[in-house]
Amino acid sequence: MKQIPCEVIEDLIPLVIDGVASEPSKALVCEHIKTCDSCREKMGTLPIEVLPVGTKQTVLKRTRRALFWGGVLLLLCGALLAASVINTFSMFYNLIGLPILGAFGYFLFRKWSFAVPIGVFFITCLWQLPQTLAPFFSGGVTSAPWWSFFLASGIMALLYAVFTGIGVLIGWLLHIAFRKEREEHDEEKTCN
Ligand SMILES: [Zn+2]
């Protein structure tokens, strides 16, 4: 095939990046940058979305790591917050907050996200511990058996864990939907 001038390729590069180039134009650019370093570089100096796959992944990995630790921190704060609103806010807020926490946990931990509801369960139990143990130290006579206090806390914590679990499930479903869409999008845009 006759070598296409770099000027022509340069004109086409933005169109390929925006995903609006026709198939023949895209094929021309992809073919050209395989052998032309300067044009490949031009594609490489563009924003992150259009960088060649290798570079893109390195930057994404770094961004993901930062996002991950930021997320872990937020998740911990969220779990503590969720635990602290027990018996102070109405159940309505928890019905919304815990699934959000769960969905967030899913995107953070992926296959380990089953640990999020378990974590919520234990944090909730722990948070309620002073309240659970209060009757034992108050000196007041209670007719209820000792285990009934733990049972009440346990049921509450279990309920919270279930709500969080629903959120994890929602996150998983969203992830599948989003990933499919993104894969199709990437395929259209980049050279293979
Ligand atoms: Zn060129």
C-alpha cells in the first residue's frame, strides 16, 4: 500500500479518538501508526482515554490504588457512621445508607466484598455492646434472660448486614452492566 502522508494521518487521529472516523479511515490510522513513530507519539500525547493500552493501564493502576485506599477510609467512616445512627435515626435512613455502603464496598473489594456485610455485622455488634451490657451493670433487676440482650443486638446487626448485602448485590449488577458497555465502547475506539 502506498505510504499515506503523516499530515493526512494527523488530521484523522482526532476523529479516530472521538470514535467518529469511518472504518476505512480508522484502519488507515491504525496501520500507519504501526510503522510511524511520530504519529504514534501524537496519539500518545493526547489525554488518558486515548493513550496506547500499556500507558493507559499504568496510569489507571496508580489511580485505582489511590482510589482504593481513599475508598477504604471512606468505607470505614461509613461503617462507623452507620453503626452510630443505630437507635438514633429512623430505620428509613438506614434502609438507604446501608445499601449505598454495600454497593460502594463492592466496587472497592470486588470478589472480597462479601466481607463488607460481615464487617458491618461485627461493627454493629461492637457498637451496641455498651448498650447490650448496660442492664448487667445498672443494678436494676431484669426479668429477661441474659442472652436476650445479645439476641436483640444480634438481630439488629444481622438486619444491617442484610441491607449492606443487598447493596453489594446492586453494585455487582451495576458493575456487570457498566463493564459490558465500556468494553463495547473501547472496541470502537482503539486500534488492536
Ligand atoms: Zn506518520
